[in-house]
Amino acid sequence: MKGADHRRNVLIMRHGERIDFTFGSWLPFCYDEAGNYIQRDLNLPKTLPRRKDGPKGYLRDSPLTNVGAFTASVVGKAILEKNISIDDVYCSPSFRCIQTCSSFLEAINKKDELKIKIEPGLFEWLVWYPESLPDWMSAEELTAAGYNIDEDYKPFVSEKELREAKETCEQFYLRSAFVSRGALSSTTGNILIVGHSATLETCSHELIGRKPRSATEMTKIIQKIPYCGLVQLTSVDGKWEIVEPPSLPLTHSANQRFDWKILLN
């Protein structure tokens, strides 16, 4: 008699709305001369963790806006309503991804239970960072800031390896596939991966048996992946396919900054 199918799910999610893309040059706007953070807009967080390299650490490693954190929470609640369990969590070292992951886990009531595995191999294509990679917050810093980080996790691609590497678009796909396959072989349940727009493409492509796209083709695809975009892959006995996501898409428009003084003109 044939046994029951072993079904697994992988959810891959882009981070939420980031401060720098929303507010532009925000550091001089939000930090005083003493390096103290000041909330200047309701879409900016009330507080931000202090970094070992000071406010400039956020220059290339942007936090989420409040809308970004809220969006991650909304998607998480949609997953909770579908009763889809998450057993392990892998995340890009970018702070916006850590925040997105934490908001999602809080929404599914797993923030204290599931530790976030920070995986440098989930970072963006290195070609987009020709000078150097950002200086990310350490696991210890993130833990001190209240994030539930797996400080014992050994990544599939170390930060040192990533910083010393140069890669083609094909190698970027291969790196992403290496992380996806590694995560699956190291676990037995459902996985959440939180990364960047390209993560949805590059971490799923090899699993469904496809070859890497060209850089031009990949760029066209990822431009259509919004903040907190979510894709689900499901396997039955090892055969993976992309299926309809468990949550509805989330669509919203831009909201420009309002200056009440225009009414005095």
C-alpha cells in the first residue's frame, strides 16, 4: 500500500517598504548633530536601534518605514488565517529584511518561537554593489535590539565568502539555489525565506527545474515584484512547483508628504 505523500512548502517573501526609497536622503532629516534619532513623519519609526558605526550605518542598510512593517504584518496575518505552518526561517542580513521577517513572525504568533537564521547567501546580486557591500548589524546587535536571532546558525555562504566574491548573473542564481537546497536538506518542515525582489526569482528558479535567466531577463522580472511580494513553492515527494500564493496580493498607492502651510498661501 502506498504511503502518504510528503508535502512541503517554501514561502519566499520580499522585504517591505524601505525608508531611503520613500524619503530619499533621510539621515540628515532624522538625526541631530549628537546622533540622536528624531521621528519626522508618521511613516517613520518612533525609534531605531543604535548601531556600532552610528547613524551612517543606515546609509546603505535602510530600515523599514512603518508602512513597510505594517505590510509585512498584514501578509503574515493572511498566512495565519490559512493555517499554514512555518517551521524554519532564513533571512538576508539586510536590516529591512530582518524587520520584515520579525513583523511577519509576530503576525503568525511565532516571533518568540522561531529564531531567524541570518543567511548572507540571500543577499542581492553583488554586481549592484561594485564598491563594497553594506556593513550589516551583527547577530549580537540585532539580539540586543529585540530581534529573535539564531546566534548558533552556521550560514551556507559566510559573510567573508560573500565579501570576497565576484559573480555573474548565472553565479547569482547558483548561489541562491545553493542556499535554497541547503535550507531544504537541513530541515524537514515548511520554510520561510525573506529577502529581496530577486530572491523570489533566484531562490525558486532551480527548484522548479529551470536554467538561470540572463541579467536583462531577470531585471525585467524583478521590477514587477512589489514590497512584501510572496511566492509559494510546494513539493510532493521532492518535485517542486510554484503554486498560487496562500494570501491575496496587497496593492496600494504612493502618498506624498503633506505640507499644511500650502493652505496659508
